[in-house]
Amino acid sequence: MESAVHAAVPLRVGKKMRKRRELDALVGVGSRGGRLLSASSDEGEPWGRRTSRRRRSRPFFRLAAALALCVCVVSAATVLWLFVDVRRQIVSLRIDMDRVVNIKN
């Protein structure tokens, strides 16, 4: 759906309210879309305020996404390092066990 195309069609108030009720019934009052429709005014573009609110909240989501990415990378590197360290310890213990077995024989 393109929001850049806007046609100014004069509507009567009654017809506009009927369309609004139909949209509310289709979307559902309790859903996210219902909140957006109820927050908009009948004058002007109903999506005008939502766009500006979205732009203000983007840095928070970008920061949260970057933080989540950093946490994932650090945790993956830590798990990999621990895996390699455990493998080294197992190899070292096997060498020590072989040395002890060879001394007893």
C-alpha cells in the first residue's frame, strides 16, 4: 500500500463515520490497528502523526538491536572459546593418563 498517493475526496461526515465504523469492525477494536484508528483524527491525514512518532522511536530500536547483536556475538565467542579450552584440557589429560599408564607398565 503506497502512502505517498493521497487523493482529497470531499466526504460527508455521516459517510465518513460509517466508513470509520466499518474499518473498526474489520480491524477489531482491541488489536493494534484499532488503536491506530482510534488515535487518528478525522481531519487531515490520519497517518501523519504516526510517521513522526515512528521516527522518534527508531533510535531506541536501533540501539536495542545493536545491543542485542553485540550480546549475541560476545556470547557466541565465549561459548566457542570455552569449547576450545575444554578440548585442550581433555587432550592434556589424555596425554597425562598415557604417561601414567606407560610408567606403570
